[in-house]
Amino acid sequence: MRAIGYFRADANTQKNGAAKSSIDFRDDFAEYCDLNLHQQIKTFGDLNASGNGRYPQYDQMIEFIKESRSNFLVVIPDSTHIGSDLESVARTLIFLENNGAKVICDDEDFPAPLQNAFHVLGVTGISKTRSAKIKESMQARALKGQGLGRPPYGYRNGDAGILETVKNETAVVELIFKLYTQEDMGLRLIVQHLNERDIPTRRGGKWNVVSVRDMLKNPVYMGTYTRFGLRLPRAHEAIIPPATFREAQDTTRSRRPVGRVSRAEPFLLSGLVYCGYCDNKMMGVTRRQSWRNKDGRRHRGVYRYYQCQSRNNQSICGYHTWRAPLLEGTIVPQLTLALQAKQHNLSDSSNGNQKPELEAVWEERVKNAERRFIQMMRKTARGAAKLDELAEHLTELDNARVNAKKATIPGADEDVLANWQDVDFDQQRDFLLTHVARIVVRDEMARVEV
């Protein structure tokens, strides 16, 4: 394959205890091409960044690739030569591949750039050496079937590290599997059954659909230990017979809808609406119904509304709902007044140290976007996701940062609100995420907090 070599001398790559020279990098690239039967086309190398932070030789390489209109293999010593952190490595990698270049590292153990980045850069705030030692220790414990971290509900970590049953929790596990396999109850009915009888979770909270679902598909309850790709049967005392566990899996598969394609449209206020009774989030729900009139003609209807998540997932709180068109139409006039009031209060405020609630909300949103990006980068690094998906998460992160900045600028995007009916869904959504901290609703009331 036609190969291009690229390096940055300020990446401080070592050879025999000393920083590599430009000659070292060029010789290594030539050797790599000879060993792997690649055709050397050109080598680009930067000693350091220019005053504006750009790398001149890197820019020349990009121009060369674009003008050649050909596919190249770009060989780098390691990922630090295209970025100083995980995010910059991902951005450069996506840019190069979008321009017809495949990137590979001259590293026998970690040739893939994203895997290499986690190896040489790690995650901010985490020691790579310490992380590797912890992983080795955890793998050694896993080989013995010893518990790692917080044990699943129904078990505790024994003195020897082997999972041991907890008597009062064991009865609840058995009850959940019985309700699911013998009483033919669905997940929400099981949650309702547990919560109505004041059976608490380990932390004393309410059960929800996710915790029950995860319990029903966890092989730990039939005595099987799974970690780091290991699967050790009869590693500890079982709570559920294997036959019952398999029956639960069969039941789950039988209840999955077959051949139905979901085409649910996104909800404009998703993630912003909170129940005024329990303070949990309201979730968007789409219901499709069909019926026949007396004349035999069939009719279909689609109903979209926001419903209290506590009711849906934990079977607590009341059946509080708002039709989506009604709530979304109610919010816009309120938002105009709320933003005007906020601007007036900011102008008259003498307390300059008080952080607005929306700013704190956006800080959290940016952190969440960064966390999702790192998770997707790990997934892409191990081949479980495509680079296009990683690019989407980078775009999401960029949007979060831009909107967080807009949220601190008075009067930003005023034209969007003034022309609300003429802007598209994405613009409306971005505006709401930028300016709304939360929307609190009760059965007869909706309040916007900015």
C-alpha cells in the first residue's frame, strides 16, 4: 500500500532512553514499510508547533493527500503524534480517514490508533501504570471466581472473596423469578408488586424496570461467574436453578416484538420536563391505536404525550400526563416572559457571585457529553462501533459546549424565539437546551425555569 510517514519531534518518543531524532523517525518508517511491503511515498515531520498552535508539516501532508486524490496509509510512531489527548487524537483520526487516509501506529502491541491512544495517553486523571496493575489484580481474582466491586443483589463478598448468599435478599430474587416465569408477570407489574409491598432495594429505595430486567438476565443467580470474558459455572452458591434461569431467558425472547420497526419521532421537550409531584423526569410516550367504526371502516390514531417516569418505571407516583402538542404549545409564551424576567433580574442584581441555575445545568450537560464520548471511543477502539458513530458523539460534545457558552450570553438567539414557528425542530431543540433549566408540570400547571 502507498504509505506516508508522519511524526512530531515534540511528542517526546523515546529510543534507548533518549528522545528520537528526525533521522530515527525516518529510519523507523522506512523499516516499517520494508517489513510490511508498503511503498514509501513521502515523510512529513514537525519539530514543534508554530505560534498559532498549528503543525506546518502536518498541514502540508493534508494538502498533499487532498491534491493526490488517492488513498494512503499514514504511519505514525504512536498516537501522541496526532494529538495530545484522547479528544484531539479522535478528531485528527476522523479528519484523516474522511480524506482518504488510513492511520496506523508503528507499535507491535497497539497498532490501532484509538487503542494506542488509551495505552499511551490514558484517561485524564487516571494513572496508566496504576490502572494496568489494578486490571492485572482484578483478572487474577476473576480466575479464582472471586467477587470484584459491589456484589449483585442477593449476594455479598465472603471472607475468601467468593460470593455468598444474603438470606433476606435471596427470598426477593426467588420471588422475582417466580413472578416472571410462573405467574407470567411483566417487568412493570413485578416492579409494582415489589413497591406496593414496601420491599426495598439494597439501598432502601424503590425498584425500577431496569434493575429487575438486569437481574433476570444475570447468570450469577444460577451460580455462574462472568468477568473479563471468563465464564465459570458453579463458582458460588446458586439462588435460582439453571432450568428456571433458562426459562426466564426463553420468556424474555418470546415477549420481544418480531418484525416491528420503530419509527418514533423525538420529543421536543425530552429531558427537560419534571413531574411536580415526585420531581422525577417525565418521559415522552407514543401510543398507536386502531379501531373500526360501525360502518366497518378502520381508523388509526397516534397519541404522543409526556408521562411521569416514576409511574412508568417504578409504579409509584400518579398517572400524570400531558399531551405533547398542548405542553409544547404552552411552554413557548412562558419562555418568552421567563427570559425577559431573567434579563431584568440580571441587570438589577448586585450579587455577581451567584451562579445561574442554567449555567450549572449546562456544566453537567457538557460533562455528560464528555463521558459519552469517552465511552464511545472505548467502544470504537475495541471494534464494537464505527468511526462514524464516534464522530457523531464528537458533534454532540461540540454542540453541548457551544450551547453552554450561549447560555451565559444575554439575548443570544432571540431571533429563534421570535420566529419559533418558522425554525426547524433542531433549532427549536437547541434553543430550549440552551435556555431552559427545567420545566415543572402538574396536572393543571406548567412552569418554565430558566
